[in-house]
Amino acid sequence: MQKIINFILGHVTLSITAPPEKALNILMLYNINYWNLRRAEEGITVTIPWSEQRYVRELLTQFSLSHQTAKQGGIPPTILRYRRRPGLFVGFLVFATLLWTANMFVWDIDIYGNESVSDTEILEGLRDAGAYVGAFRPNMNLDEMINTFLLNSESISWITINFMGTTAEVQVVEYRTKETAPPQDDVPSIIVAEREGIVWRYEITGGAVMVQLGQAVQPGQLLVSGIVENEVDGIVHLGAARGQVFAETRRELEVVVPFNSEVREEEEEILRRRSYNIFGRELHFNRRGKEEGKEHEIVHRSTRLTLFSFIELPIWVSEEVAVVYASTPVTLTEEEARSVAVTLVTERLAEEWAGAEILELVREEIVCEQGVTLRYMVVAMEDIARWQPLDILEEQGGEETETPAD
């Protein structure tokens, strides 16, 4: 640190021609700050601050001590040396300005999470949203760009952008159709709302629609009925309700990442039991481990022995192992906690909003002494249809009653 200060303030090395004792006594008597004291052929050399050189020279002249400058260093003498060359200073200022402003632009974009969608397609969507190499970061509204990207993209259901220096790290989740259990045509059924929302469209291939477009529905509300009454003869037909009901939904997603937490790590494996199955006969070897009182999980493994890595032998080895875990304290910085929170948000969106089209994201970030909280209001277009079979109960008197199955 002192070297840096000396470089900034400047320093001068003087060669003093005099008996060393006399020169040192004068420097110490007048409390002169010096360093790098060395003996020379006819005296000594010392280094003094640039700002004190005039005073030291006058002092040495007063005591008739011959001296001369041996070396100069630091910023002040450099400026004096090149004061007649203004182009160098202009170039330095331009370089410093470019270096400072370079961090305010995006110089690279890294994309993660895409499998079927190409990087080129994502980069084109980002450019249309205002995120591209060379973009001026202070003018970038991340929430607005993310919403624009999602509205224009039919293949990406979620995207987040974080900056690591001048690199924009883009995490995406591809749109995947929600996997639902196919309805059974021979089972009377209905379709109810899985969550609240406003119905905007439906694709029904079986049953009667019981809601209107633009209607707000609540969880469990009947959407499509498999009980259809013939308007001509009034006969009730029981069939399977089939189709999809798309609604605009609003849900909140919140992730909290503390700065101080504990991570569970595998510490050791303790063999509890091993058995060999040779030609259908089993040989057991019990070996009780000392995992009592420790956090552990029991894992069962079964492998087949091979010879020379390709000849399979009729011998199977089964093991019961106690995997012991230990809790290790972990402290995260604000940037690390934010990165972990974004990863958790991405995972939850990919799981809970699978098959949904994200229409709008409203993000709120809270940083406190305990950690980082990311809160999103997610507006999505998603299929809220939940297929549900009907139980047909015979009542006394010959009448039939249909009740939803649990």
C-alpha cells in the first residue's frame, strides 16, 4: 500500500556526497522522511517524497553537502517530463474514459437452459426487445424487455437476464405442453377449474361447455360437463368431457435466499449390509455401522459383477449403505444470494408453469440484513382444465345421481 502511495505522490532518490554519519544526523535532526538508505562510493543514497525535495536540497546546501538527483519516480515527475507533449495526456484521458464507459455497455451474451430453441433465435428475440451486444445498460429496463420478449416468443415461457460485469447471462425455460392424464372415453367425467382465472378460449372435443368467454371462474368450478341432455327427447347421456380451457391467471411467486444458511453435504458412507446372489443362492454379511445419532439416509444398491469390463458373471452384489450427512455453514454475498434466488425462480417456473404462456412479470426485489427476496406477480395464459371422473350412485327409488369423484 505504501508503494502505491509513493507512486501517486512521487519520490526522488538523492545521491549525497558526504560522510554517511553527518548526512544521516542532519536528516534525522530535521525529521526528514526518507527510505531506501544505501551506501555509495563517496556517501549515501536516500529516497525522499517528491513534495519535500526542495526543502531537503536547501537544507543540504546550507550544510555544504554536495548532492544530486539519482532517480525520480511516480506520477508528478512523469507529468513534468511529458508536459510539453499534451497528446499523451489526452490519450490517457481518452483511454481512462473508454475503460470507465466500457462497463456501461453489453459486450457479450451467454444463453443457458435452451435445448430445442437455438441461440440465434433467442438472440434475435432479445435484440427486438432491446438487449443486444453494444446496448447501453443504463437505458435498459430489464422488466420491460423480459415482458416484450415473452409476448413475442412462442417457444420460450420464461427468461431472466443478469449481468456479470459486461456479460449478460440469459437463463431461459422453453415452452412445454403440460402433461395431463388422458381422459377415458368410456368413463363419465367432467372438467373443473384447477385454479381461478378469466376464461379466454377453449378447445372442447367432448361434453358441454358450462362457462362463457371472459367469465371469471374459481377453483373447482364446473367448466365442461359430460352429462348432456338431448333437447329433443330430454334423455340424459353420460359421456366423457374432453378438451382444454385456457384462462388468464395471476399467481405470486416468492423465493427467499438467506445470506447465512447451512448446506447439507455428504460426509461418509457406512456399509450396513451386503449380500451376494450366486446362481440363485444368497450369502448375507451383516456389518452394522455407527451412524446412530447422525443425520443419514439408507440407500440400497444392486450391481452385477463383470470380468474384463464386458463379461457379465451370474453374480449380483446387493448393499445397504447409510449415507451420513453433515451441515456446513455457508455465507453468501448479496450478488451470490441474488444468483441463487434467480436459479430457484427459474426452476419453480419451469415446474409450476409448465405449458403456460407468460404474459407479464412484475418483479420486486427486497434486500435486508437476513437475505434477498425475489417476488414475482406472474400473469399467464394457461390450461386450467382438470379432468375428473364421475361416480354413478344407485339410489333407492331407481333414480341415478352423479357425484364428482374425489
